[in-house]
Amino acid sequence: MGARVVLTDQVFPDTEVEQTRLAEIGASLEVLDEASPEAIRARAGAADALLTTYAPIDRVTIAALERCRVIARNG
């Protein structure tokens, strides 16, 4: 199974570009419907990577990301 990437929030009309690029390396993209720190912790704890646009990523959230190796700003 490929990497799981979670997108916390976005301002673009769709995630087609992200999904296409990630599919090329066998990774999947999950887009959260809420970008609160609590929602990110609950839904992204097992993610391999986190993409964020404006969502705040604090130290408590980072500590909860058990598998995450990359946090990147999307945009």
C-alpha cells in the first residue's frame, strides 16, 4: 500500500493536480472537511505526509502525527 497524504485545508477549486501527482508515486490523498487542530489530530495521526494551506500545525498536532515524515505547505 502506498503512502497516505492528508490535506488539511485548501483554497483551490479541486485537488486534481495533487491527486494526479500523488497517484504517480502510488500515494493516496485524503482531504479533511475540517481543519481544526483536533480534527487534524484525529484524522491524520497515521498519515505519512501532511499538506496544509492555512491550518495551524502546532507542536501538539505534530506530536500526534505518529507516521508523518513530511509537513509541507500546499499552494
